Amino acid sequence: MEIINIEHFLNRVISPSRYTGGEFNSIKKNWETAPVRMAMIYPDLYEIGMSNSGHLLLYYLINETTPYLIERSYAPYFDMEEILRKEKIPLFSLESRQPLNKFDIIGFSLQYELTFTNVLNILDLGGIPLLQKDRGENDPLIIGGGPVASYAESMAPFFDLFFVGEAEEGLLEILNKVAQHKLKQTSRKDILLELCSIEGVYVPSLYEEKYNQEGVSLGLEPVNGYSGIPRIINRRIIKDLECAYYPLKQMVPFKAPIHDRAVVELFRGCFRGCRFCLAGYLYRPVRFRSLPLLQEQSSRIIENTGFETLGLTSFNSSDYPYLKELILFLKKTYGDKLTLSLPSLSMRTSSVELACISDKRRTNLTFAPEAATERLRKVINKNLPEEEIFNTVKETAKQGMDLLKLYFMIGLPTEREEDVQAIVPLVKELHKTANAHRTSKRPFHFNITVSPFVPKPHTPFEREKQLSIKDCYEKIGYLKSQLHEPLFTLREHDPLMSFLEGVFGRGDRNLHRVIFSAFQKGARFDGWEEHLKINYYQQAFTEEEIDPLCYLEEKEGPLPWEMINCGLSPELLKRERDKAFREEESDASLFTDI
Amino acid sequence: MPRYLLIFNRERSVRFLSHLEEVRALERTLRRANIPFMYSQGFSPRPIMSFGPPLPVGFSSRAQLMEVKLDKHLTPEEIIFMVNSTLPCGYNLSEVKFLNENYPSLGSFPMEISYLLLVEGNGIKLSINSFLSQPYYQVLRKDNRKRREKLFNIRPFVLHLEIINQAEVSNFLQTMLLRRQKMLLRRQKMLLRRQKINISNDSNELNWLTHNQNTLLFFQSLYTTEGSVKITELEKALNVKIIDGERISLARHR
């Protein structure tokens, strides 16, 4: 086994510890004896990837409980890519420093549409043909997982398979099957035909778009000539979290990730059913871990890592029924030597109290009212009355905070001019309330972030129209002119990015040509404001003769992600959409999952 | 409260850590090892610890220093044992010294730091002689606070500089390294072996030197609160390219 030598040029790159591996609790298995070797890739910089607990969970699950081997790799930064290309060194795994094309399987964690060009770059640097149809018998199988894998049609021609849903059980089934076939030297095509019978597996090359006599698309259907290809792909979830594997020896990276902490997972799924939110619909139903289990896991993780911060993660931590008990237990056991982090809190007065006891040094809180009018909040099913917003802000000020971060969306379905304008008086009133009740010596400051709404597949809003770039800038410009320093800092999510997210998120297979072309022109790290080069995409759309704007329109007819069943019926999504237009709220905990 | 000086080796891939990354990694190691840190008083208690001068990224070292204050008394052997079993691969705690109360704290006294540098370039002997023969060697430094550049004389901070013969490296090191330190290392290896913890045998060898035809320099610098010389400045002054380096000792300057 030849190890790629990187040490002679590591001094020349920014942050060499992104590429060295060897972190405490990383696992380096014997390369030669592993029956199947998989590379797990998060297609962004190391410090972003290391903050994603999902792909690390699978890394530990497979490495700790099976004979198979998983190693990690991340997107190389520009300087590293330049050296790799110049010196003709393939992109490698962190643990054994093996080229990516030596692996049996490459798994990508797809969390965000704007990492698509990084996926292509990583395959290219790893010496793997980009298109599925160009890959030979010795090339790795390319798998996509994570939330975006449930609607990644615009990337379908690059992938051998997507895995939809929570992958703990499914990945093991895939690895077992690949191990059997590796011994038998089954052909690539036959392996894929085998794998498509695993629940949650979607093999894009086994499906093609069908048209009726008038040439109108009927959506994707299994290709002719094979039997056993499922017409519907059911998303997988782990039914019982209490018995599910959870890594207790977590990675302690050298290079600080953006979230530099250990994590426990309180629960999966979300009660809320906000109609714009993919995660709230994709991972239903809600499944809790018990308090004693979390206490035990937290203590073990802290002992095994030496982390000074523990993240209590889930979609909406304040929905965990024993959150207060858990926080008090951890505070009692570790005192001030452990900081607790609650990354997502709903806008309620009780959240403020929890945030304060979890970290008494805390001086800021983040909430997402999303919409400024009662009406629009009903449309999106936010279940947040104005009174609660004011009470929460009052409580925040009383607890000694001096910074509040608020998130709003523009371009939501049914949005009218006055809904956007209402953000201004609401924020100003909230600021007055905060200042009137503040106990901190410093004047109260608001950070407001405005994001354009991007309709997501598998949600009630999956067919909605997306706001144009021009309208986004106009609305943001208005808000900026009204809310400014010194009391407010207003930032926006780049409308150009929202535009690309919308296009590729609801796109069909044709778009893979655009992504490929943008990658060839040099598009990398498109989710980074400083790196996004929109002109690459403009040129790519023109050259491929694809009008991106049609992807932002209201969708009629079959949807590119229609064969993926996320556990809720199309009727339910339609009913929710109708209710949205009637400005009616629903109790999402009453949704009947299929 | 008892105070200890911890001396670490670093080699292989952890050479590429920055100072800040190393500080964080070692602090977490001590937490994992259940070393009873003493914490600072106040609103945000922090473990009381300090570190030696930063090492250039890419350098290995036999003298990475860390000073800690503990809540209770432990023997140096206990600390070595507790810490080594949970250090990231590439680090090794080679020595722990108990510091008595009036011993000055790390960073409060001038230090002599010795390095072996593997360099590439022409006429190295000449440039060393000309560098050493002058009382001044001015470099431009950015003054971050005032946003302007100023001249700084690095010559006083270079105590010693000489080319050494590759063949004599190991002899050279034998005399450089204290016998006591080696003994400690051996004892601690035995301890670890008894606990079935693997540590590499080559931890005391300069394997990066063996297959190279470049020039080897012995360089001793002075590190004080008033100033020090940066490796990159030396590189420029001698008109060489430093390919690799190792910090071999760190001692109080008298």
C-alpha cells in the first residue's frame, strides 16, 4: 500500500491541519484487511464538515461496529487544489492517505445545494470519472446522502445511488451487499440492480423521464427491461433512537470547526410543521432519547473528548420535554467548566430561561419569527402570536442580554407589500421593548438577517413561485434603508445564492450540464459569498441553453422528486398548502404519517 | 498550589499544528486525562496554564513547554502516565518537573532555544559568517497596532549558528540532550508498555534527516520579552530555504 506523501508541501498551504488527520478519536483501520473501504466526504472545507455530526455518526457506526472501513475527506481549499493539480497528486483520505479512486464506495454528505460543484471537483481530484455512465468496473460507487439526496435530480447523472432518509441501517445493508458482490466480482450494473431493493435507495440510472403522446412529461419511471425496480422510494428513518447507536468517542479536531464542541442528540424530527421547512417534513415523526440515556451519553462524551462545550442538538431543542432537567444535571455535575450550547430555540419566554441557565455568560440570543405579520405567520404555520414575540424579547432584555439576532424571510407565499414593510415597525417596537427592560449596561443591539424564501421539495410549498433576484434586492434595499446602524445591523442571505438554491433544488436532470459546465469554468465553494462567481453560472446557463428562471416559477404537473416518498402523502401536502392559502394553522403533531 | 512544567515532544503530522491549535489540543488532553487543573477565579473560570514560545508550523520538537497549576499534588510519574495515555498521536510527554513556589513562571525569563534546521541554498557558510560578523542585522517588521513598519535588529537574538556534519548528528544530539531526560523517557516507555499502550520506537530519532543531501544547521536563538528572531527572518537573512526543522532544547538563558 502506497501512502500519498503530502508532508513536503503542507507548509505551503493555509491551515495544514485541515489535511493531516490524526485527530484524537479518529479511527485508522487496517486498509489491507478491510472487506469494504468507503470514503465519507463532506463537500466543503474541513472546519465546516467537522461541524456536521451526521457524517461523523456514520463514520463511527461503521468503523466501531463492523469490519468495514470508513475514512474521511473534505473539499480542499484553492491553494491545496492548485498544488494537487500541479503535482498530479490525487485527493486522498485523511486516515490512510489513499487516493479516493482506491475506495469501493465514496459517500457524499449532501447538506446544501451550493456544494454541488465541490462534489464534482472532489471526484475529479480523486481521479474518478464524473458521470455515472463513464465509470468502469474498478471505479468506486458514488453515493449521496443527507437531506439534499431526497431531491438531488440535478446531480442524478453523477451519482450511482442516493440514500433517502436516516442512513444508519441502510448504509450497513449497502455495505453488506457490496461486500458480497466484491467477492463474486459482480458487474457494476448488477450491483446497482441489487442495491435498489434496499429501502431508501434510489438508483437514478434505473429511471428515466417518460412522456405522453403529446410530449408532456409524466415524470420519472423505471427503465424498461428490468424487474424489481421500485416505483416509489420510501425514505428510511430509525424507529427507536433509544437503542440506536450513538458515538461516545467523538472527534476532537485540531483545526477549530465552526462549532467546536461535542454533541448529544436530544431527539429527531420536529413537532412544528412550518410549511417552508424541509427538515420538519423529511424526518418525521418525532423520536426522543430518554433523559437517563442522554445524561449517560453526555458524561461519557465529555470524558472521552475533553471538550469544554457540549451542544444539545435537535431541530428545536426547546421542544425536548426534559431539557431543563438535562441542563440542570449537567450544570450540577460539571459546573462552570462546561459550557452548554443550545443551537436552536423556538421563540418562547421559556427558551430564554433555558438559555440563561445553560450558559450564564451568554449575552445574545437568536430567534426566527420568519414573518412580521400575524397573517403571514399563519400562512407558514409558525404558530407564533405577536404577544409571544414581545414577551420573549422582554424576557431576553431582563436576563441581561444585549444582543438579539432575528431571522426574517421575504418572498413567502401570499406575501404582500405590507408584510415586508411590517418588519420595520415590528423590529423597532421590539427594540423599544428591549431597551425599556434591559438590565445590561450596554445599549441593546439587534442583528437582523433577511433571507429570501426558497421553496423546498417535500414541503407543502414545494410548488410555489420563488421571488426573483431583482425583487429580493428591492425588498432588502427597502429594509436596509429603514433599519440601520447604530441600533440595527441588517444582513441578507445573498439573493444570488437563494436563486441557485431554488434552481438546483427543484431542478431536473438537464441541469447537471449546467453544474458540470460551471465546475469546469472554475466554480467552487459557491456557498461562500467571497467565492461565488455568478458569471460562471450565467455563462453555463447560456451555453447549455437552459433558462434558469423557469425553475423559479410555480410548478405544475409531475415533480422531479415525485418517486421519493418522505412519509407524508401528496394529499396531506396539498391540504396543508390549501390551508396556508386560507391562512389557517395546523397542529403538525397530528399529521398522519404513512 | 503545586505547579508543574510539562515537556512534550511533537513529531509526525502534529508538526503542522499552529500554536493556537496546539494549545487547544493539549488543554483538552489534560481535561481528558482528568488532571486536576486549578481554575482562575471570576466570571469565566479558565484552567491556569501557560505555554512556551510558539513553534513554526511544520517543525517537530523535543521541547514543547507547558506550565500548569493543579488543585492537588501529583507525582511527575503520575502526570506522565495520565497524560500520555490520552495524547493525540505524534505528541509524547517526556518530562514533568515540579516547580517550587519561587521558581519564576514560564515566559518571565529569557530563554535559549536550540533548533536543527535543514536548509537548501548556495554559499551558506559565507552568509552565516557575514551574518555573525555584524553587530546589526535590521529587518522590517509590521507594527500591527500602529499600522506602520519599523526596523528591528535581529542579530542579538541569534546566539549561535553553525553548519554541522550530517554524519555527526547523533553524536551531536547525545551531547545536546541531557542524560536525565533520556532516562526519564525510557522509564516512561516501560510504564506505558506495561499498560499495553503503543508508542513508537523512533520517537527519539531524526528520521527526517536521513535521506537528504541538504545542509544541516544548528541554530540557537534568544527569546525574551523584548523580542526574538522569527525563523522566516533568519531564512531571509541567510538567503536559504528552510525545508525542515526541529526544536531540540529550550533552557533558561543566563
